Amino acid sequence: PEPEPEPLARNLSVSASARRQELGWERQEGEAPRAMLLRRGLWAAASVGQALSFTRSISGVGGATEVAMAAAAAAAADAGAGSGSCAEEGADHRLGFWSERHAEGKTAWHKPNVNPMLSGHLGVIATGPGGTEGEAPKRVLVPLAGKTVDVPFLAAQGFAVVATEGVEQAVEEFAAEQPELGMSWAEPEGAFRKSVASDGSVTFMLGDHFQLTEGAAGGAFDGVYDRASLVAILPEHREAYVDVMANVVRPGGHILLVTFERRKGEPEAMAAGPPFSIPEAAVRELYEKDGRFEVALLEDKKVDISAGPMARMAEAGIEELRELAFLVKRSAKRRE
């Protein structure tokens, strides 16, 4: 998704719209950004622990006040939230916010044109183990793809594209908006439902991305295009996300990773998301710490937040926003 100062909500056993109405979502007249973000963060929390953690992150030096901590705990508990690892939580539990946004037609992160970071760095994917320079590898993964036009763009370059997505409406809308692909549902199998192009160039896998395996995907991937996936998930799920990538990308495979960095601004705005701020140091910590990947920074450009839809970032307290592109190369090492 394009940068928006909105937290990643999850299914809290009440509808997202009801929760938004209860806690209030839109910024109120004269309201401080800190108060707005606290309210949104409490709504987004999927557990008492996450609510407390969020409250501490925006409550200034010394941590959260007792009142704020109590409010956070109450908000999470009232929502019927539970705790548990990413593997223990189902896709429905993690995707409540995105499902609600699709249902309401609020999907501004979907753009009509191919992302410049993809077209500008296509060679990163094209030089993976499935081919030589200028020759597309056999299989490319686009995680949490939504209905992005980047998928048919990749297919048109000769890639066999597999996209994962957790919201069925997004897959249906992709099929409707790309009629030339002739997308149709295949017979259900395993943890995913598949929508496949008539020529086999594109496959959408509907289900929980965290359950993706080489077997479920029909083989390993030569390349990955990750623009709106890692930045959208909660920070505590990032290590599990990298584990999935390590398991499905073949040795030598290339990931074109695009992230956003909230480089300067108010502390509460810097910690908000999605899209969450993932600077170069965080990318290296995630991917390089156990030797399974190598990271190279390809581009670091400033995003204009002075006008248009991106102006909301400035209104929320962001002073400088950067968009980063990385080559993340899979090594042969497996986690011990």
C-alpha cells in the first residue's frame, strides 16, 4: 500500500467498521496527532501485549502512563483479542483491516500504472538463477499482491507469476480488471485456493501467506517482487515472513524488495503504519543476521509529501519520507 498513517488492524471478533466507530478513526478538529494515533493503535491491537507495546512507543520518555496502559489493555480485552505467534493466528485474524478496506472500496494503494521501482530495477529479478541477464527466470513470487497491475506487467515480460493474497475480493477484482488473462478458479487443494490465467502465466493463491511452502506453491521461486508486503505486516511477524521467503526462494534467487522509511518526524508518526517504516538497517538485520540472504541497497529516493494523497503523511507528523529498493539474494545456507 502507498504510505498512509493508518495502523494494520486485525479481526478483533467485532467488525472493523464497528471498532472504528467505537474508538473514532478520523482526526478530530483540534486533536493532537499523538491522541489520534493512540486511538488508532488501540483499535489496531490484536492482543493486550500489542496494545501496551504500542502505547509505550508513543507515550514519550519513561513509557506509557498507567492510565494509557489501562486503556490499552481494556481496548484489546474488550475486542476479544488473544495472544499467540503468527503461525497460531489464522489469516482471517490478520486480515480484518484489509478485508474491510476492500469491502468499502478504500484501496488507494492500488495504482493504475506499473511501479517505477519495478520497471527501473526489473533486471534484478531477470538475472536470478532461472535465466541470464535479460532473460526472465521461470517463476516469480509477488507476495500479498492485491490486484496490482505489476502482476500482468511481470507476466508480459515472460515470467511465470505466482501471487499470494488473503482477500478474495482482491483476487476477484484482479480477474475482472485483467480480462485478457482469462483468470478462473481451479479445484481447491491444500491450504490455498488458486485462480489461474488461461495460459498459465499468472496464478493467484488465496490463503494465508504464512502457510506458503515450496510444495504448496508447486516449486521454488527464482525471484520475488516485494513492494507492498513486508511493509504491511506487523513488525512482530517479520521474522516469520523472512522464514517463508527462505523456504520458497531457491539458492541464488533474487528478491526485489521495496520499503518505506519514515526518516524524520514526530516519534508517534515515525512508529505508525502500515506501511511501517523499514530502513536499511532493519532490512539488513532481518535478512542478513543468519547468513541466509545478502542485501544490497539499490536506490534511496525522497517521496514528495507536500501535496496530494501523500500530504496526509505530513499532516500526521512525518517530515521526510524515503522509498528504498534492495536486492536481497538468497544464499545456500539453511537455518540451523
